Amino acid sequence: MSKFSILNKSNKKSDAKSCSQIEKESAIHINKDFTHAMITGQTGCGKTTSAILPIMDDRIKSKHGLLIFDYKGGEHFKIKYLAKKYKRLKDVVMINVPWGERINITAEASEKLLQNFFKLSFGGKNDPFWANMATGIASKSISLLASIDEFNKSGFCELMRGRLEDATPNIKNLFKHTQAISNFRVFYDTVKEYKNYIRNGSDVLKSFQNFKDDPADLRAEVAKNIHKLIAVKDKAGNFLETFSEYAYCANHDTREQKEKFYGNYSFMLLALQDLADSEFLNHDGASISSLLNDGKIVIINCAGLKDNATELMINSTLSNLVKRIAKSDKNPVSVFIDEAQRVLNGSTDLYADVLREAKVELILAFQNEDILKQSIGGEARYKELVGNLSHQYFFKNSQKQYADGTSRDFSKLSSFEYYHEGQIYKAKPMFIKENDLLKAELAFQKLRNIASVYAAENIAEDEVLIYNEELYRANNSFICKRISDGSIRQVIYLDDRTKNELDELFESDEYLYIA
């Protein structure tokens, strides 16, 4: 069957006014058949309040796991309101905020996804030679760190434990081991040690921490982890061969030339400095896909995140959710990608054709087809994408849109009106009062004792902490808002380091005598 078979090829008139109209206001309902949906409409057309929120409401009510990207940093209030409505506040997990779940943004990414991510980060379109050079070093280093980390944890590596301080494959450690050529050479020499160690099968078996007296038991234990040894052996060999030119060289002139060449990588890596410094995205903890598999409502705060970082999270999460096909018992998952044009590009694979078997649905929203075509690489790519999105909703738009196999004019639609399968409907918008949003936020924060952990002073019973990235970075503080009167103030957060510094200043009683 053609991937475009869902599109109606009938010769309908392109003007939406010619369609029949249903005046009665009703909420948008999408069948839970995991065949995906798209919602288009210009800013102010009502697609968020009358389409996206009602669909989220239905999925939360139906106990789906949800993945939501909060670009402006304020949509999470609405999600928490809906979660509270259905007694699911305990399922809400925030990411990229101080009281959120710490993750490793690269943990679920394949080497291919990492290559695409680094190429975008390093400006592959503008300067492909240097971008490819930097991408090679970064992607192979992260991939090798991942294999070494798994190898270290497998039991093969007792004699090598501690040789590589922190092998967690994250952006922070990429900087640590490769940002300067001196660090890279230390890393390179350590990789040599691993390769030499693996060559000696006797040492590897002797150091196996799950050693059994019975050789048959030992063989069975080793067999469970042998793929991790093979991965390190292959990747270490490839790494050493590929980057031998940057190893230490006794000849001064040659060494200086290579150091200047490597300096281009060091400079380009600075594009990832914010990610490397993030305390929220370099942690070896839960993964987004595992949280969704557990039925969580995952909200990623994207304020301050570059779009390519968000895209990496989308791509790596979807590629891992596809693996649910092999599971017999799986909870349904809904992935909402609003402003899709910001995070999709020509290399993005949404796995739309296979996610149905994994009980994962995609809900994409964007302003118009032209802006998405620019992001993903043209009309053919666009039609391929929408050909896999069965449920299509078109709100008011100043530009013609491709619907039911032809170009249609939706500029005359009113707010909250939408076109779907030959008819015009009036959607019922979902408006939520600010006080109700804040009350849901307060319930969420009390559930997790956020005030007692993150506020350096007592706050009132009806006050909530609001995270603002700029404010937090500038002076480690939050906005504190009172629900009863709307008043706001700043509250300082004392993290572990700040508390230690404070304790050291006041560790003696001498300060009592300061005049």
C-alpha cells in the first residue's frame, strides 16, 4: 500500500467555504489507533486551546504516557492542571528544571543520531570540512565512552577500574576528555591501555568480578557480557587508527601543526558549552523512553535549549520507543511535538510507519506547510511525512494548505473553526483560569516537597516557586508567586556547593565577635 494512500484524491474545490459546516461546538476527538495526527494553523487561530489541550486532556484521562515539549516554559502549568484533574499529578515528571529528573541527553542516541546532532551544532551547512572533522572526533569519542562505560560495569574490567575517571558518555565528559588536545592525548593513551588489556584473555577472565569456581558457570556469565567486550575492542581499534595523527609526536614542528589543526575542533566544541555546563542534562539517570514506558507524563522545559538539542531528545526517544514492538505488555504513549518546524529537519526519522505496533502516537502541530517544508527539505519530504499522519486538522491560515489531495484555502475560517475530512467544524476551546493553574502547581510542589528543598527561606502556604532560566543562572534564585494576591518576589536557592561554602564561613563562632 502506498504511504500516501490515506490522502483523499477526489476533485473537491480548494476553497474551504464550499464545504458543509457543522455549527455546533464540540471538542476534537482523535481515535486511539496510533495512526498519528497533524494540526496546522496560524498564530491566534485557537489550535492550542481547542485542539492540543483537549487531546492532551483525553490522553491523560486514558492513562497514556505523554511526552510534551514546553518551549516557552509556561505550558507545564496546563499539563499539571489536567493531571490533577484526573489524579495523575504523581505521574508528572519535569526535565531541565532544578526539581526535575536528571537525564543524560546523549544516553539513548545512536552514533548516527549523534553525528547528525554534532553536524548541526558545528554548522555543517556553512563549513562542511571543519564541521565533519569536529563531528568525527565528537561522535566517535562519545560512542567510545559509552562502550567503555558499559564495559566497566560488566565485570570484565576489575584491573582497569579507575583508569578512566568518569566514562559516562555525556557532553560534560566530552569536554573533559577532548576539549584541549592535551586532554585528548591522555584519553587516547587510556584507550590504548584498554585495547592492550583486552588482548590478554587471561587477565580479562581473572579480573571478571563475577568469577565462578566452576568453569562452566564462568563461561555462562562471560557469555552474557561478551558483546560489551567486543564493542570496546572494535571501537577502541577504530578510534586509535582514526585519530593517530593527534597522538603525541616528538617532532616539534609536526606537533605544533597538529595542535593548530585540532584547535579548530576545540573552537567548534564551544557551541555546546551550555549543554556541557548543564546540571540537568549530563546525569547518568533515568531515560525519557523508560519514563514513558512507566506511564509518566514527561514535560521537557525547552526554554534556553537550542532546537538541535530538543531534536536529539525527540529522535533518540522515538528510536528507543520503537523497541517496544518486542514487548507484549505496553502502556500507550502519546508524543506531542508542537512547533514541529523548529525541531524537524531533513535527517529526522519519526518512525511514523512503525510506531503504531509499539502503541506510540505522534501529534504534530505547526503553523503552515511552507515553514515545515523548509525545515525538512521540500515538498516531496513533506508529503511523505503527512502521508503517515492519518488524522489531519486545518485551522485558519493565510497560506493555502495541502489537504485531501489538493491545495485548499482556509483563510476565511474563524477562530476555533477547523477543516477535517471535507467538513468545517467549530471546536470547543479549553480555557483555564490562572488561579486554577497555580493551584495545580502548588499541589505538584507540595507532593514533592519542592519548597522545603529549594527555597532558602520559609514561603507561605499559598506561594509557588517558578523557574526562570535567566534568573536561576544569574543568581541561583526563583520567582516566588503568591496565589491569593498575585504578588511576586525572589527566593534564593542554596544548592549543595553553596551550602558547603556557607557552612565553611560559619564553621567557627568567631563571626559572633565581628564588629
